[in-house]
Amino acid sequence: MSTLPNNPRHVPLVVLGGGPGGYAAAFLAADLGMEVVLVERDQRLGGTCLLRGCIPSKALLHVGRVLAESREMEAWGIHFDKPSINVDALRARKEKVISTLTGGLAQLARRRNVTVCQGNARFTNSATLEIAATEPGAASQTLTFDHCILASGSRPSRIPAFDLPTPRIMDSTQALEMIDIPETLLVIGGGYIGLEMGTVYAELGSRVSVVELTDTLLPGADRDLVKPLAQRLEKLFQKIHLRTKVVKLEDCSDSIRVSFEGPEGSHTEDFSRILVAVGRRPNSDGIGLENTAVTMCPKGFVAVDAQQRTSDPKILAIGDVCGEPMLAHRASHQGKVAVEVLHGEPALFAPRAIPAVVFTDPEIAWAGLTEQEALATGRVVEISRYPWAASGRAQALGRTEGMTKILVDPDTDTVLGVGMVGAGAGELVAEGVLAIEMGCSARDIAETIHPHPTLGETLAFSAENYFGLATEIYRPRSEAVSKETSRP
């Protein structure tokens, strides 16, 4: 990290936040010839995604998948001894992955001549940042700018009633530190963060329970896609409490006592650790936005237009701080749009589809219109579902619980949405995103030759099934249309 010369210093562009959106914006700005300073409060670039989110969680999920596969090999007559888990080595390997990637970002910043400044930044007005040093003995700095791209990200939401002074209660950041493998773990929240981390700890040996206030896991995801995951998690987890509320947590020194209220009444259970995973909130407070002309939304998000401009002409905003979905790839794309706008190009952030992936086992991935959205808005669509049980590749892998579905406009055959659940679904959804973005028809996908045997060809088979022409399953088009149409 650098100390800014000539304090205060003026630069044409400052990017506030060094996560996936922030460093993507800063690097593109430098590539286009702009002088840019990247301000980051952490000592390393990467933001939540790299330092304490997407990357470390996926590294640990990979470990969990390997452990699961070792058990699944028993069906093939191959038996492994019970694995011995060295938590210190596991944690060190995770940190090595993070260090490798953050080191690469630092090198890229140097090669692009991007000045990286470390500290806690606060707007004193629409054109000035005060950067408070976080290292002992370091001086605070003042930075003035022509434009600022705000990429301050988000943080785990907290419930004040659950903030007991004990390390036994964790948020997602603390859970990823992997201090130990608790005997029992309660995950509060059935969203993607809770289920991903619950999967990791369950595969490593913890007895994991999940409590969710609504009547389903992953409330925002397609019900067809959630069902196979829920069935697998019912076997992996000790207990899943739906339509259940946590009303009280008590620190019992060697455990946390949890009071539940649900369909079966009230009861209490003791757990070694608690993971509170009830969502994330934008980092829009505490950075002096009240000293600017930026407009805030009721939920704390920064209001932006399609060019990522805020109501303050000097400030643009990208990523988690300006709304949902809070996804790293959305932030990166918005960062590039913001820079192109400042560079004078007619750029807009107007995607037809933003893919979402839940990296559980099986994975869930979707893009574009979902069945629930179609029903809620009264949009008439035709739906084609292709079960992976008909896939030779899925049969060979022993992972036949999966499914691929497409949502199609019945008048034009245009693909409006794609969803899939199964092993590696996150690696397969990109083709569906491209199809939606380019306005492809189901016929385009069906007539695109896919390699066999692969899981990727299930997207083509789903398109064939829409026309009643799938080889491995029999469903004439007239029957498929009458049974698979979602109407208000």
C-alpha cells in the first residue's frame, strides 16, 4: 500500500473499495490511460469476495466435496479409511489460496501504475476524501478528485438480540476463519451463505442444524431447483427447522442455549457454536455520504442510474452498495460500465440476465426469468424440464438428482430463463446466460451440437424437450405444452 505524495493530492479518479468491482474499475481506468488512486481499508486487495467470502468458502466447499466423494465411492466397492482432518493445515491451505490471489492483484496494480492507498476513507464533501490511517504511526491523508467510483461493498447483517459477548456466535467471516470443527453447529438462516457454510462444517464432521423463518430453504430460488438440494441436505444435516423462529440465545459458557418457536411449539437445544447468516447490508454508513449530494434508498443502498451515476455528479457507485443482487460478477461489470461512462463511451448497465449460483452440493444455478417471477407478474411462459436421470454422464457420476429447465416465450420460442440443479451446475449456467443475453430461441440451443456425454448437453436436451423431440425421454410437444405452461 502506498502513501500519497503531496498531501493533499488531487487525482482525476479515485475508486473507494478494492473488491471485485473496485479493482476491476481501477484497472480498466488505468488501461484507458486515466490516473487513478484505489483506496482500500484492508491491507490487501480483493474485498469481501476474496478475503472472507466467495473464494475461501469455495476452497472449503471443494474439501467438503472430496470428503463426500470418498463416501460415495463405497457404491463402487471402493472403501477409504475415515479421514483425519488437520484443521491448522486446512486453514493454512485456505490462506495460501487467498494470499496467491491477493498477491497477484497487488502485482497487477503495480504494473498498471495504479496507486493503492490503505486506510479508512470518509467524504468531507463531494470532492474530498479524508483517509484515516489504520497502521500505528502512519499519517492521515487528504485526497481530492474530479470523480469517485464508490465500491464500498457490504457486510454481514447483525441481529442485536444475538450479539452476545462470546466467540461461540459467529458471522460468515468468523465461520470462514475455521477456528475449530464444533461438535454441533446451528445455522440461523436458510439462505445461500448459511447453507454453503453449513455444508462445509457438516462434511468436516460437525452435526449441523439449520433454522429458517420461511417455509423453504433458499426462499428466493426456484422451487424446482431447491427440492433436490433439500432432499440431500436432509441426509447431511442433523435437523432442518422451517417456519421456525429463534427467540432467544443464552450463553451457557460451554455452549449456547437456543430457544425456538415453530410449528411443533417451543423448545430449547444446546449448540457448540452458532452461525448467524441472515443476509448482508450495504457499507453506505460511516463514510460521510451525508456530506455529499448522494441519494440513499430506504434500505441503505445508494441510488444509481443505468450508467452507475448517483445524484451527485462527481460520484458513481457500483456493486453491493448500490443494490441487489449482491454478487461479485455484477459488481465487476458495473465497475467497467462506470469507467467507460467517465471515459465518454455510451455504456449502460442493462443486462438481460445476471447469473446466480449457490455452491452447495448439489449446486443450484439460474439466470433470467424464474418460474416464480413469471407467476407473480402474470407472464405467460412455457417450461421444459429435463431430468438428469436421463443423462448418461449423470448416471456415470452417480449424480442423477439433477435437473435442467428452460423458460420460453410461447409466441417467439425465445429463451427467457434457465435454471439447473446438480453437480457442477455453476459451471454450466454460462451458456444459458449467453443464450438469454443474445435473445436465442429454444431452437438455437437445440440445434447447437453439444459434446456427449456431458452434463452441459442437458441444456440442449431441455430445448429439444420443449419441442417434444428429446431422444432420451418421451414427451410429445402437445403434452409438454399442456402440462408445463406457467400461467397466472
